[in-house]
Amino acid sequence: MAAVEIPTLVLPNSSSQQRVPVVGMGSAPDFTCKTDTKEAIIEAIKQGYRHFDTAAAYGSEQALGEALKEAVQLGLVSRQDLFVTSKLWVTDNHPHLVVSALKKSLRTLQLEYLDLYLIHWPISSQPGKFSFPIEVSDLLPFDVKGVWEAMEECQKLGLTRAIGVSNFSVKKLENLLSVATIRPVVNQVEMNLAWQQKKLREFCSENGIVITAFSPLRKGASKGANEVMENEMLKEIAEAHGKTIAQVSLRWLYEQGVTFVPKSYDKGRMNQNLQIFDWKLTKQDLQKISEIYQNRLINGPTKPQLNDLWDDEI
């Protein structure tokens, strides 16, 4: 199977016009998955994947780091070809802990630098006390200015080439932009055909922030029917193009100019997720897709849920 050449996007706010491959590979925990993370990452590199997304909270940094090290040693790829993202967890979301948290991630990943480091959620909790979901009683005030200054310091120290955020609403991005010296290059959020994020997409586009979509196929924390993968109308669109619903979903994201990190450790599906660049959705397809009922899948990481986390944005 020949490696697929994946298109890249320039990160507009990055100092060196850094490029990010539009399709990445997510590594959030999936307890139904039988394939070893390390094995899957090496297979992904062979298929053409270069963008890998992890986080301190996922527990996958070590396996990803071992896989990348092995792939470089085998001559499959060089470090310069890779784009590696990790994230600052809420227990370290305090100005004095940011740099040391990133250094710890780098040690675990066995890397000298990250390509992108993100604030995982716009909330802070008690240092050192990891629990998921996060107990609301453990939350502390989030010092966005102080934390962002520490993120900027990480970039100045060369520990990461770029910095950004995850799960930020338009209002929270506005607050951040008002205090930032180095602007965020990415906002990684849930985005899929059943949660299309029109307002956020427009704001990010106007402000030079690239969106990375997680749960692009509406998988993950879903407890009920999957409104994307089990959608009859999408099935018809897919059949008309000789494609799968997953490919239609990812093609739609690609046409919106966002990047996305599907997670599949299945060799065949990994390859299918890359077969989206040589065809297009029609105007009629896009019209039908715009009519899909919208609702958020991931409501937040706390127990109980926070009322103001998303600032009532749709």
C-alpha cells in the first residue's frame, strides 16, 4: 500500500509559517480497541500519516513516543516530517506549572520539542489531583492571562514550535486574544456533521486560528445512536460517490478548511480516511448536510457539567 501524500495548511499566526497536515491521527483512550497504540502509529506512518495528536491526560504519550522513535530509527520518517501535538491538563493549568508540565510530556514522548502545545480545557483544577470526570469541587479560578504567558514562554524556550487551545468558545477566544502577545494558532474542538460549529469556524477564520476537529466521525463518548455514521441521508450521499459515510464526513471537513484527527487503529479504515482528496461533494450534498440536526456530543469534562463552559454558543 503506497503512502498517501496528505495536503498541509499554513498556521497563519505561526512565526515561521509552520504547516500542519490536514489529516492527523488521534490517540485519545479507547478501551474497546484491541490494537496496540505503538503498532498502529507505525502502520499509520507507513500509510502517510505525519500529524499525531496526544495529551498528558490520554495516557498515550509514552506509546506514541516509542512508536515515533522506532519509525525514525527504521528510516520511515524524520523528526522534521512529523507534526506532534500534546495538551496541558487542567491540574497543570496554572502559570507556575505550565513549563514543567510540557517538559514532562517531552520526556514521556522522548522528544526535544513539540510542534504544537494546547491548553486542553479552559478550566483549572487542584494541582496533582487527577480524576476524570473532574469534580466541580476541585475547580479553581482559571488565570487565562498568566497561563497564556507561561505558554508563550514555552514557545520562546523552544519547547514547542507553536501554541494554541482546545475547547474554547468564541467568547473565551476573545478573552484570550485580548491578553495574548503570541496569538493561538489552533483551537481543537468537537466538530462533525452533527456539530458543525459555524459561528466558531467564522470567528477562527477571521482571526487566523486553524480549527482541528476531534470526534470528526461523531465517535468517542457517544452513548446512543451515532447521528453521523447511522444517518440514512449521508448513506445515500456516500453511495452516490462510491464512498463511505466516514469519507463523506471527512471530505466535508476538508472542504471547510479545517484539520481533523480521526482515531482508527484498523489498517483498512486508516487508509480509507485518507481517500478523500480526489473527489468533491456537490452543492446538493452540501445543502443536505447543512440541514442535519445539530447537537453537541461532548458536554465537558466535569461532574456535574458546567453551565457556562460553552457560553451558550451553537
